[in-house]
Amino acid sequence: SQQGEEDPQALSIQEGENATMNCSYKTSINNLQWYRQNSGRGLVHLILIRSNEREKHSGRLRVTLDTSKKSSSLLITASRAADTASYFCATGGAGNMLTFGGGTRLMVKP
Amino acid sequence: NAGVMQNPRHLVRRRGQEARLRCSPMKGHSHVYWYRQLPEEGLKFMVYLQKENIIDESGMPKERFSAEFPKEGPSILRIQQVVRGDSAAYFCASSRPNESGEKLFFGSGTQLSVL
């Protein structure tokens, strides 16, 4: 089974609204990352948060991490139609590879 | 500075044929990862390689699949005697030597279709 599980699986909002996606994982981690994937394309790294960090910002992105609950959230503020994509969380643990969740498909309607 | 290059972009094979997928990592990256993605699903880890070494192949099917990353040239993911269930998008990613397990740079993927 996947290490990370995103919630919701699909999200539809209007342009200008905020979008919140959640990720839960099962084992201990060194870091948690969020990636974006446009249809038919590869993944693009958005942001990385380490296990000793609680919150991180990058532009319109805000990521939180709660290691006691083994969960993370990605907030996209003031969404735009161009934010329409699938968003994946990925966890880095003791090994060197990342384990990805099933993703949240975000649609932002203009 | 070119990104991770994968080719071909699309590959069509008949059942029983061989599929060879190529990946050239970003310049300066010596770690390569292969992932498989089915429609509407996340990426599933297959194998992690460094130059001339397989580091972790825990996600590779035991039969028909193999991967290499030679000293010179691209990394190759090879699927022998393909079956319809092998149809998927295969993504390669690379990272810097001191950033394994951290930020990955992905290629655009190879879409394999088995007829």
C-alpha cells in the first residue's frame, strides 16, 4: 500500500478560492514533499518540509507537518485556473527513494 | 541545462515483444529512479540506481523487468515479453549525489501501450 494517502481524491473550486489538500502517512520520515503533475507530464517539485519543521511557505503555497498525527497539508491560496493539476505528497524515509501517495486532482474553474 | 530526458515519449508494443525505455539524468546527477504510474493513480517505485549499481530494486517485478545505469550512457528500463498489464506511464527521476531521498527532478515519461 502507498505510504502517503491524499485527501480528498478530487477537489473542484472557483478561481480565487483557497485549496487545501491533506496527506497521511504511516511510518517515520525524514522529510515530506509535495509535487504537482499536469496531465500527461512528469512531476514537478513544489516544496519540501523536514521532519523537524512544522510549517513552510513558498509563494502562494503553505505546507504544514504534524509528525504526531503523521499528516501534512498543502494550502494553495488565491487559486488560479493554471493551478489545475494533480498534487502528490511523497515521503522520504530511511531509504533513499520517495514513496508517493495516490494524489489529489484539483480543478480550478475560471 | 537540459532536464531529465526520457525517450521514447510513446512506445507501442505487441504482446511478447521487448520494451526498452531510456532515461538521461540531469547534468551532475548520478542517482536515477524509475517509477510506474497507472491512470488516475500515484507513482509506484520500481528501482533506484547509481552509476553501475542497483541500490534498491524492491519495487521491480521479479520476472521480465530489469534496469541498468552504465558508466556511460543513459539508464535503461527493459521489459521483456510484454503483457497488456505492463501498459502504463514510466517516469524516470534523478537527484544530486548529496540529495538522494530529497528533491527529485522528473522526466516527461514514456507511455507504454501493449496491444
